[in-house]
Amino acid sequence: MFQSVASRSVLLFLGGAAIGAGAALLFAPTSGRDTRRKLKQLSGDLAHKASTLQEACRKASVAGKEAFVHTLNGSAKSPTIETQMHH
């Protein structure tokens, strides 16, 4: 459940950022060619960030769940997020 809520929140945030950036570009005093170039670059940048952010959230969620289970079980040593990120 947490992962779906976090994923949805991230997507909503990125969507809002894209809409705001697009509106700013459309109302800026630049030529149509420059505006289209900037929008294309912005959409590519946002798509890349969204794909890396989704994977980072998934890894953090898995690491958090495992650390929680280790803590509940009274394990003396729980895995760190850095350890989980490299697996």
C-alpha cells in the first residue's frame, strides 16, 4: 500500500511540475521554435527523473520493510539502506 501511495504522489508531483514548467515556457517571450525545443528537452529530463525516482522509491520501500521486520524480530543487526541499494 505504501509503495502505491508513494508512487502516486511522486507521479502527481512530477505531473504538476511538468504542467507548471510547460505553462511558464508557453507564456515566456520566446519564439515558437525555441519554446518547442525547450519543451522537448524538459519532457525528456522529466521522463528520465521519473524513471530513476520510481526505482529509488521501490528500493527504499523494500529496505524500510526489511529493517522494520528485523526490528520487530529483535534482530541485533539490521541491513542498512546503502546495503539494500546495491543488491
